[in-house]
Amino acid sequence: MCGIAGILEFGRDARADAAALRNMCGIISHRGPDDDGFYTDNAVGIGMRRLSIVDVAGGHQPISNEDGNLWIVLNGEIYNHLELREQLIARGHRYSTHSDTETVIHLFEEYGADCVQHLRGMFAFAIWNRTTRTLFIARDRLGIKPLYYKLTPERLIFGSEIKAVLAHGSTRPEFNRSALPEFLAFGYLSGEESFYDGIRKLLPGHTMTVGPDGTPQIKQYWDLGTARTHESRDENYYVKAYRELLEGAVKSHLMSDVPLGVFLSGGVDSSAVAALMTKLRREPVDTFSVGYTEQAYSELPFAQTVSEHIHSRHHEVLVSEQDFFGALPHLIWHEDEPIVWPSSISLYFVSKLAREHVTVVLTGEGADETLAGYTRYAFTLKNAAMDRAYRSITPSFLRRTVRDAVASSPLLGATLRRKLEHTFIGKDGNSWSSFYFDNFFSAFDEREQTGLLTKEFAHEASPATAYKHVLKYWEQSSGEMLQRLLYTDIKTYLVELLMKQDNMSMAASIESRVPFLDHVLVEFASRIPREVQIQGLAGKRILKKAVEDLLPHSILYRPKLGFPTPWSGWLAGERLGNIRGMLLEPRSLNRGYFRREAIEKLFDDHKAKHRDNYDRIWRLLNLEVWHRVCLEGEQHDEVGEAAGNLAAVR
């Protein structure tokens, strides 16, 4: 695990700036506090910061092949590298280290760009070919490891974090204004663009080759097929097959020369990983949990139950309101973008705790999106069926009248309004954007954005563009509705979750691994029939059955809480007023995005309990703090004070 960065200049006789490369790697030193390394060859420079995990003594990067013709920097882990190593040695390749990174460069010698087809793991890497003067860059299939780049007629700059690209010094951080509608809806961007003008993401499952003329060749090498399910089998087949594949994935993810642990929330996913890890290692493992000083929002008792059951060495940390707000500006700097979910803050604190004991943790990320674990999947299937019946007997004008009443009637309280807005009564079944994305993701739907944005900005960046990227994935999906829902979330929502997981753990210099996202396991799960996946409103039926011998029934079949945070409770009193004041400051309003009266109404409705606007306020607060920290370079403590005594964490 590490952070990587690089430069490729296109001009004749141009040379990569070695000092700039060092700056790029230096600013992401938290990703690799153990070592750094650099390679320059006239127009190209590649570098890395290393967190030593595999071949601690000999795995220094960059690494070359036997004749020094190819050079690589890699961020991630290749879990099948020992198997591949044996095959490559048999074909005549000579190794100088025991590192998994060296296996990738020999694979590239053997298979060229198709080397990625042989890899099982999480990775983002770059290989410089001195003969062809080309740079080959690849990202893993699910997007576990990040890769950002900026391509201009003069050069290509890339890095594991956006701040590494900016540290080159040739570009100023500027807001990608066209991204605002999608951010307001989802909190993240699901396409190639980032929040920074001109800086893009290499999408999961893609490679990019750039030659001396600067023309990029971007290719997709993997996609998740959902057009068909497995042949009809009984439930026991799926349970047994999934257990075997999951146990194999967890076993492969234990590859390490340094101590490992598990993030344990007390939910099914992390508990299954912890139990399998204990079974495979045949000894107690270290488990790490986070809770809040507000006990009503803490899942620590469930984590403690699992810990006692598997006899782990258990560690806990409590996050207070002051901890939460104090860390916010600092963690937005780490993420480079506004933070989507308040739970990211807690993830950072449990990562800090884990770093005191281990260097690597396994997590339960990815099970919900691959095994239909969220209630929204079963709810949407049932909601769609009821909507079809509703539309068949109710005229469109009457449905529209009812929707308007649900949205605005003063006779409805906030709780009842919120519940009705999620059903076919409050959503337009003719619009998938409304029926699914607005229902479960959007803080500000298209209509709300029209009222929020200034007339000038709405003309520049239409609210209708908010759904462009996510609808592309929905429309290219196939199969039954459940498979289409999972495919879309895996391509969009899950990628953002993984970015959160990577950045928050790396902020604490710890590697997080996600065995549920072994691509072979994901491919198997994507073809499990709906009737086997979901029972009632509960998903992950196969996983629960697969680990019934390892975990208590009370853990496997308890209601899913989804790691709630006390954010809504904290958003009251003086703090609510402080955030309101920050968003209504002249410097905030002068950005020209939002109407003053719309911001005022947002806070007034929330304070009067006419509507729960805590998620909308969270989104606007994060956008403003991001502007101040990441674009304007304001110190974290200064931003914190503006938002209401949010002390800096350094």
C-alpha cells in the first residue's frame, strides 16, 4: 500500500520536474510514512510513498524488470501474486524481490496491457516503457484504489489523491462548476469528472495508455455482467458456493508481513469477516470499533457481543460532538472533496485507533451492494409493483395533485411527510430519477435545486444534469430489476464508499482491505436470483445462511441500523445558528450559487420541524468548508471557528 504520483511531459526535449515530483509525493506522505522512491527518465518521472506491508525489507519502489526497460509504481495489493510468480518464473522471468509489485511488471512483460486480466486484488499502478516511451496506467475492477489525473497539451500529471496532482504547481485549484447539480443531488460525482476543473478520475476497470504525442487511449477491461442469473438451483447451492468463495477471499486478504486486524461494527458483514479471519488464523484477532458518546447512536454493544463470541482482542473509541466537528475541516482536506456521509468522520477515528496496534485492517465494505443488503432494494421492488397498480387506476393529474400536497401541505408533520415522500404516493413512477435516485440518494432533487440555485447559475449548470452520469449506468444495465439496481449502485454509490474508506484510513496511515469485493466473488453474487437474495424487506440472505455456524443468531438477524450518527441531534441550538450564519456570510453568498431566501427557508423549516433538512444542511456546510480549505487554502482552525468552534485536528 502506498501513494503514487507521476509526470509525463510531451514537448520535445521536455524534462519532468524532479522537484515537483517530490512535492507531489510529499503532500501524500500520510499514505506511506515508511519510505519514498523516485525514478526519472527525461520526459517522465514516477514516484511513491510506501506503507511497508509485503516484503518490508525488499519491496522498495519504483521497481524495474530485469533489463531496466520497464519501471513501475503501484498502490494496492495483488492477492494472487505468489501463484502468478510461480507461473512467471517457469516462463523464464527473474525476480529480485518478494514484492507483489514486481509480479505486475513481469506480467506486463508477458501480456502487455492484458496483464490486468490476471490480477486479483486492489490496485492503481503506472508502468513506464522506455522503449516505446509510453506510460500505461491501470485501476482495479471495482475502484478500491483511486487514481486521478490531469491531461493537457503540455503534460500528464497523475496521483493517488487530487492534492498530489495540484502539488505539481502547474495548475490552480478551481471548482468544476458544472458538477454542482450532481453534488447537490448525490453528494458525489459518479462519472470521470472531479470537483476540480480539469482533474479527472480513471474509472474502475479501465486502463489508460499515453504516448509521446499526448494522445490517451482509455479502455475498459472489465464490467459486471448482470444479463442473466445462475441456472435455477436450490438455496443450499448458493449458500455453500458463496461460503467457499468468501472464505477463500478472506484467506487471500490475510497476505501480510505486518499485523492485521478487523473493523468490527457488530453488523453482519464485518462480523462475518472477523469470524472467518479467526477461523483461518486459529488465534484471537484484533477488532476495532467506534461509537458515540450519545449511546442511542452507538452500535458498540453489538460489536462487543461478536468480540466475546470470537474471543478477539477488542478495542473501542468514542467520538464526541467536539471530536466530530473539530476533525471536519482537516478530513475534508484529506478527502479533497466535500464529505458525503457523516460516518466518514467516525471511520477516521477508528482508523487512528487501529493504527496504534496494526498496519492492515479487513472491513465488511461491499456486501450490501453485492448481496442486496440495503432495505431500499426490496422496498423499491415492492414500491414499483404498487406504483404500477396505482397508475393503472389513478389519472395523472390526480397523482400530481397528491404529490404536491405531500411535498407542501402544512397539515403534515416532518416525520409523516418524509415517510410518504418515499412511497409511490409521493414519487413519480414515470421518472426513474424521482422514483429511485431522489427516493434514496438525493438531498436536493431537481425541483428543489431550481428553487435553491440562483437564476444565473441554474442557467449555467442546469439541475437536469444532476442525473446524467448515474442514469447512464442504469440504462446500460440489464437483467431483472434487482440486478439492475445492484449494478448501478456498484458503479456509482459503492465507488464513492470505497473512496471514503481509502482516504479516511490512509489519513491515519493504515491499509484497509475489502474481501467482499474480490471480483470473482462479486461476479458470482451478481447472478444469484432475486428470490434467493431477498426475503421480505431483508437482504443478504445468502451471507447470513453461509455464516450461521460462526455467529450468534442475534447478530445475524437483527435489524440493520446502517451506522447512524448523531448529526441530526447535534444540528440544533447554537450550532445550527452558527452554520446558518456561515452559509449566509457575504463570502459564501457571493459565490453566486444559492439564493439567500432559499438558504433562510431551509434553516427556518428545519428549526420549526416542518421538514428534516439535516442532510441538506450537511451537504451545504461541507461544500462551503471545502471551498475555504481546498480552494482558498484557509487554515483548518480558521474554517472551524467560522462554522462554530470547530477546532483543528493536526
